[in-house]
Amino acid sequence: MNNEQTAAENAEVDAASALGVEEQPLLEVKDLKQYFAVDKTLFGKPTKFLKAVDGVSFKLHRGKTLGIVGESGCGKTTMGRTILRLYEVTGGEIWFKGQEVSKIKNGEFNKLRPNMQMIFQDPYASLSPRLSVGEIIGEAVREHGIVPKEEYQDYILGVMKMCGLQPHYYERYPHEFSGGQRQRICIARALALKPDLVICDEPVSALDVSIQAQIINMLKELQKSLNLTYVFISHDLSVVKHISDEVGVMYLGTMVEYGSKHDIFENTLHPYTKALFSAVPVPNPHVKMNRILLKGDIPSPVNPPKGCKFHTRCEHCMEICGTVPPKYKEVEEGHFCACHLYNTPEENEQCKVEMHKMQELERITALAKSYMKLGNRKKTAAESEKEEKDIEKEET
């Protein structure tokens, strides 16, 4: 599928590598934000936001897989949907193939949609029960004119074969298939548009373990043959380790650690990542796990903690963690982390200055509020006295 284009792109990449030129990333996300209004004034002005994605940044090169991990509710799926503009971007930038796509109009972005596809988590809910398999896979192909009309059916059958679906499934309906087969249909629907980027939103979490392995191996084979680029969202660390080239760890809408698979799994930096990995079961009863138990619950994304969002649960928490947000920076080559444990002496001094400024600002704000309350009390007392005098006058 599109072999000539893929070969040409590979030749360009090889030429760039030979000349020592750094390859341009296929996808680059800069300080991405996605906020949802949860409270509004009488006139509809938002007053409180749920910060689902709060300043995420990364680069992803063609043919690679980025695994995104984190607890449920950390913003993984929302980030994926925002990259595809299923939600309008609140803030930040999304660059795809050298073009900023976060601010272009929907009409222009619709031309790019075939190049950016998504495989959804639930294979039961993401397929229309009214359409046959052939119609499900081919609906968008016909809409975007991917192939001529006379080649349409042969093309769809070719995509089905590539995804492990038999030709006689063409006329059948989703309710006739198992979960694994349904997910193959979802994958075929996404790949039929010849995308460059595929966002996989926990594509195997609803499947049996044996079926999971088949789907993961199929995705890897398709990536090699079609030169696909994946953003693989999952909470299963063993699956992420198997399929990913790079890994990003999210906590409460923020990317806390990012790097190559080897760096993340063999040289873990962030305390949250260490706690996350310590929860992975080892299939050996003689190996004792050094489990790191996090204290407390995940804070609300509507009202996140000040400073480092993880400080309320971190065993390494320092004074500056509760006031100053840590900078997301490159601690080692290609290994990024957002934690005050890796600050330089100069950065610690700067954080102390910022902390004192914030504490002084909080003190002044609290003082101003107390004066306002006192003024309101005096005003209320004066109004009450005036009302009493008015009543006395009326009586006399």
C-alpha cells in the first residue's frame, strides 16, 4: 500500500542521515493544553477549568512508536484526541510534517485527516452496527477519494487481508465478530486511508491476553511494511515496553518523564515513574518486589496542587516542591524529567527566590482579603445602625 511513496520517503531519510542532517520530526507537540470549563457565571463566562492536558511537549520521528503511560484519568486519551483536533486546542502548538496544524481552520485540517488516524479503545462501541465490514472500512476511503471507483472493492479486500480479515467478511456485520476481530476491523478502517500517524488509544485493553499478543505483533508488522508512526496509549507497561521506541509518563495532565525505552525502564528518574514501575508484577514467586506505595489519592485536575503536582504523594518532597513547579528539562541526552531532585545549584537558588516571591504575594493577598472582610463588617454595622435610626424616626 503506497509502496513507492514509502520507498521515496525512506530514501530521503537515508540521504539526510548520510549528510549528518537531523531528520525533521513527523509530529512535534509544544506545551499542549486542553482545558474544559466545569463552572460558568450567569452570563456563560467560565470561572473554573478541568486541566486535562497541561503543558505536554515531545517530538516523534517517522517510523517510531511513542508509548504514553500513566494512571487512569491522567489525560492520555484527551492528549491523543487533541492532537487529532477531535477537541479544539486550548493552548500550545501541534506541528505535523513541518506544518502547524493546531491553529488552522477545520476546512484546511480536513485535508490532513487521512494522514492522522486513531484506533479507539472499545471495539464494540466504535463500529456502527448498521454498516457491513466493507462499508465500515471503505466509507472514508470513498469520501476522501483514496482510490478510483473501479479499484475500490479490490483495495478494501486488500486492506482486509493485510489486517487478517477473510474476504467473505466483507458483507458481514460487526455483531457477528469477536472482540479481537472487531479490533482488526478498526485497524483496517484506520489504515485504509494510508495514514502517516496512527494514535492507538489502548487498542488491546479490552481483549484477552492471547488476542492482545496477536494484535500487537500485527501492529508491529504493519509498522515495518508501511513505515507507520504510532502514538501508543496504554496503562499496561509490559505492552508499552514491547512495542515502543520512546516512552512518555504522564501525571495529572503533565508529562513528568520522557525518553528512550531503555532510559525509562533501565534508568528511571522521576519518583512517580519509579512508583509506577514498582507495581508491575513479576512472574516469579521467589522474587521479592520492592513496592513503592504512594500516599494519598490523585488530586483533582480541577484544583491541582500548587508547585509540583506530585508533591502531595512524593516521599522525596522538599519545601520548594509545594510552591514552585519544576521545569521539564533534559537531564541526560534525550532523557527529559520534571523534578526538583535534578536541579543544578543555580536552579535551586532561582527556585528559592521564586518561592519567597510567591509566599510574599500570598501573604499580601491574604492581608488584602482580611481588610476587605473587615471593611464589609464595618459597612454592615453602619447600615444596621442607619436602619435602626430610620425605624425610630418612623415610630416618632
